[in-house]
Amino acid sequence: MNPRLELLHPYPFQKLRELFAGVTPNPDLAPINLSIGEPKHPTPQFIKDALVAGLDGLANYPITQGSDALRGAIAAWAQRRYGVKLDPAAEVLPVNGSREALFAFAQASVDSSRHGRRVVLSPNPFYQIYEGAALLAGARPFFLNTLPENDFAMDWSRVPEDLWEQVNLVNVCSPGNPTGKVMSLDDWKQLFELSDRHGFVVAADECYSEIYFAEGAPPLGALTAAQQLGRGFRNLIVFNSLSKRSNVPGLRSGMVAGDAALMKSFLLYRTYHGSAMSPAVQAASVAAWNDEAHVAENRRQYAEKFAAVMPMLKGVLQFDAPDAAFYLWARVPGGDDAAFARELYEKQHVTVLPGSYLARDAANVNPGKGFVRIALVDSLQACVEAARRMASHVGETA
């Protein structure tokens, strides 16, 4: 087997299972799981109908590039959402969810030759695929801590100057997982200037871009920022997904867009990778990308949950309202995030994810230590009940 597999860390949810081993949660309380970022809102019926209507496509092999209809729908959505005009033939690719594409892009883009660029820079805490993809591509991960004192922004001045020439790929996540931080135009300007100076590729993970709280004021995206700054899409690849936007995590459907030259090479890789999307999934995806009403309703439900839960947890846990996404990134009393999560599970049958499981030790600190990630993905009633139990638990242990 590939010896690089030995470099992979246990996935956070495996560590969570190990943390809970031997624990018997309170049998009098129904379980509430707020640990995983899996949307629980119902999948819209029209998307399911489109999937069924597309089943005849199962008689044909799909092409890796996807159908003209799907690439056109993605490009049209990007124009509505980001105000940019993408060439559907050269600057857009459908993918089997952003997770698959983030992993695959690292394999295609990292220069693993002996004297090549072999550093992949990522935020810390981070989505674990960034690290695993880098390691299996033969790269060295470099983690840039995002800290409360810096408003959870990536401080590029903390990157050693002599490291930049070794950097092949920079992963950014906006809105951020787990912090909900959104990059500003100035943040993008700094990153693009570094990319132009040093020649690395920016991989912008925007899978939470459609979960925000002020209707009509969406988070700034990388494509919009690039256009506003007048630089074009060179060395920029953006990843997005229908999973959170449209409540279809099981559909495994997303998109990649950006630099046409990079996309051409990525398409070549994907042709060999065997990652063509099912025609039935493509049909459902076209329907989803073409509709915004269900996305607005989705946002309304999340906003309702945050409005109900945050006042209940103020004074119980320490947190700031996120800019976007569906997570609360909260500091726990006592500073031991794993112990807090274990005790909360045992006493209140509520599952949250220890923040240290989402981070690595870097610059002598684990920036997730002392935090938990609370995913407000369940129903309003369940999230309110979970908040009530958390408040009760902290009160009992104070």
C-alpha cells in the first residue's frame, strides 16, 4: 500500500467515537447530534422529481466534463450569485461534491518532483480533507493558525518569507469551517498579491457560501473579489456544492470554476480519475442550480435557529455570532474541549465536536483547543432543546 497512508490522522469523527467509548448517555433523554455538518432540512421535492425524471440517463456513460445543460446552469448561477461571466466550456466543471474535488485537485496540482513546490498551506482549524489531500499528493502541509485575537483571519505575515517559494497550493475556506469567518475584499487582495508574487494556486472552498443571515447581503466570494480587483481568475480555483445550499448531501454534487488553464489540466486528470457524474444526478443538479426560492427558505430556517439558540447560550459559552455558515464556534468553561464534549454526551445526550479534533499543533499551540463546534443542523425544536441542555449542564458543573 501507499506508505503515505500511514501519515493520515484519524478523522475527527473516529476520534469522537473513541472519546465516547464506554460512555452510557442519559437514557431518559433523546439523542441530539450537533457534531457533524450534515444538513437535516428536507430535500426539496422538485429536486427529487428531477432525479427520478433523469433515470433514463443511467443507460449511458456520462462524460467527465458534464452536460452542456449542467455547465450552463452552473455558469448562470455564478453570474447571478457572483456577478461574473464564466465560459461554461472552459471555466466550469461539475464534480461529485466539493470534498471529492478538493482532494482530487491537490493530486492534480501538487508538483511532487524532487525539486518541485511541495508545500500546501491551509488554515488551522481546518477541513481535514486539506491535510489528507496534501499528504497523499506528496506535499508537506503548513498550517496557519486562525486565532480569536486576529478575528479568526489568516495572518499571512506569520508565514516565513523563505517558505513562499515552496508553496504550491493555498487552501482557504470562506465562510470558514468551523469559525464562520468571511474573507473581506482586503483579505482577498492580500492573498491575490501573494499568489501573483510567488506563483501558487489558490483553492477557495466556498461550500457554505449560501448560508448567511441578511437576505440580499451574501458573503463576498473569490470570483467576485477577483473581478472587483481587476485581476481575472489566474491561479484561482473555486469549489462549491449543492449539499448545504440545497439540502442534498447524499446527491454528491458540486462545481469547480476558475482559471481556464488550470481547469483544462484538472479535466485531463479527472478523465483518468473516473469521476464523471451520473446523468440522473446531473439532471437533479440542473434543477437545483436553477432555483433560488428553496435556498432562501433554507437560510430562513438557519437564521431562525441562530436567533433562538444564541441568546440561550450567551453567558453559558463564549462565542461571537458567525458571519455565515451553520456553526457556533464556542469556547467552553475550563478549557478542556474533549472533556466537555464527553461529559455533555454522558449527562445530556447531546453531541458536539471538540475543536482540538479539527486542528493540529502549530506554532506551539492547537488553536482549536478549548473550543467546540456546534452544528445547528437539526430542527429548530431539537436545537433549542440542545441549547437548554447545554445551559443546564454548564450550570450544574459551574
